Amino acid sequence: MPASEFDIINRYFATHQPAADVSLGIGDDCAVIAPPPGKALAVTTDTLVAGIHFPPAAAAADIACKALAVNLSDLAAMGAEPRWITLSLTLPGGDEVWIEAFAAEFHAQLQRYRCSLIGGDTTHGPLSVTLQAIGVVDDRHLMRRDRAKPGDRIYVTGTLGDAAIGLQLLERAVPDREWFLARLNRPEPRIDFGRCAAQYCACAIDISDGLAADLGHILERSRVGARVRLRDVPLSRQARAYFEKAGTIDWPLVLAGGDDYELCLALSADAEPVLLQMAADLNVPLACVGEITRDMGLHLLQDDGTELNLSRAGYTHF
Ligand code: ADP
Ligand code: MG
């Protein structure tokens, strides 16, 4: 007899003792959480659909990892500390091998990020995973999209374009293929850096749809423009080698491929030294790629001084 949704919940998800900040965990109509006094809650949700956000044949553990990472990346972009997760799973069948692999990785990642699974929903249908992540934040130290000011310098963490290359390599064997696929399937949300940065930085976004589109959201919300120098956009050693072989850097792929889950920050000049020190202490690469300008529009400057025009700024669903 196939497992019922209640069997699945009890066997795979309601298996952990609730943490101290969970008044009531899995098993009732609602979870009840106990936020620390004086803190505000930051709430986000993201859905991953098979065939859209991950290949239909993706490993269950990779899907678990990515679903959590994309949600935690949103919290990182605000400077929030992740605490509680809800998980809504739509499953095509009661394939317990799949569910077990998914749940094992999910619990391992929750432990790593010190989050509690407090509830969710389990339904039948085409494979899709929706998470809600709830974090705590000091609302005097938030990073928001609408806080960029002319003269701010634009920084990005890590390297861009690796996941987009990974997506191109799903069916091709090239050097560093596994490394690129790990960047695609197992992004690392910049939680610790985001929390520290929020003490000094008022404006950030996480790069999920590509730098061009996501920086574009900052520009729109802040009513400013930006200049970005492509030469300063950080590429991994692996991406450089990949593009060298191709004979050219595919800038549209780097800037609009998406799935980077790095942070983009607009930083005032006086906060730069402390942020750079903080990034070095946390071992997070942090690169200045340009400036916020009073003039509207996003200008992507190539080495020869001409501007790159992207036909498509980033991933859009419709
Ligand atoms: P209801 O019918 O009241 O929505 P459910 O029967 O769907 O409750 O769920 C029972 C309990 O199990 C609830 O506490 C719910 O939050 C939790 N739950 C359901 N699915 C999951 C899941 N995939 N992961 C974690 N908790 C879950
Ligand atoms: Mg339900």
C-alpha cells in the first residue's frame, strides 16, 4: 500500500524535536513561533517547479538543497537571521526512495543553517517544492532595495555566471562540469555576510535572475541609475577557462543567466572599508563593479568604452 500523506509527514518530516523558539511545531493546524523580544520578522517564499527551476531528473538531495538556498538567499539579502521554515511539497507519487533522500538532505541543511521545520503541506500532483522562510531582523538594520543613493558603490559577492554555465553543461562533458553543476544545484546563500553587512549597508538584493535584472530592481525602487564596468564583474577561474576556450566571454549569460544567489549591495563610501574587512574575515569575495548614478538607466560598460545592450535583462516567467 502506498504511503499516505500522514505517513510521509510522520516518517520524514515530523521527526525532529522543536527548538526553543518554536512554541508548537508540526502536528497541529498551525505552528506557533516565539520571536525574540525587540526583533522583527522577515518572511519570504519561493517555489521550485520541476522542469522550470530544476531539471526533471535532478537528484532529490539537490532539489532539497536548492529550495532551501533560494529562500535563505532572500533572507540574506535583507540581513535577516533564518529561524523557521515551512515546506509545501507536491509529489507525483509516494516514491519513498525519493522522499527519503529529499528529507535527509533537507534536515541536514536545516541543521547547518540552524533552522526549524515548523509545518507545511503535502499534496499530490506534478513535482513542486514551495518553502517559506522566516527570519529575525533588527528593523533598524535592514538592507532594502529602495535605499541606493547616487555615489554609492556597487559591490557583488562571489562570482557570477557559474550556474548559468552549469545549465548549459547539463548534457555536455567539459572540464569543471561537476563544479559548474554544483554551483547550479547547490548555491550557498550568503547568510553570515548578509547579517554582518546589514549593520553598515542599507541597500542590497540577492542575484537570482542575473545582475542586470536584479540591480535593475534596486535602480527602479531607489529611482537612480548605475554604471557597471564589465571588466570588474567577478568571474570564477573555472568560468574564465570556459570562456577562454569559447574565444569570448558570454556577457549576456553572465549578467542575465541567473541562479547566482550572490548578493549585490549599494554601499556608501564611508562604509566601504569596514565591509571589505568584514568580507575578508568571513572569507567572502567582494568586488566593486560600478557606481550608482543620479542619471537613470543601467549602463554596462565594456573595455573599449562602448555599452553592452542586453536583449533580455534576466529570467522572466511570462
Ligand atoms: P491541515 O489539514 O490542517 O492543513 P495537514 O494534515 O496538511 O494539516 O498537516 C498536518 C501537519 O503536518 C501540520 O502541522 C502541517 O503543518 C504539517 N505538514 C504537512 N506537510 C508537511 C511537510 N511536507 N513538511 C512539514 N510539515 C508538514
Ligand atoms: Mg493541508
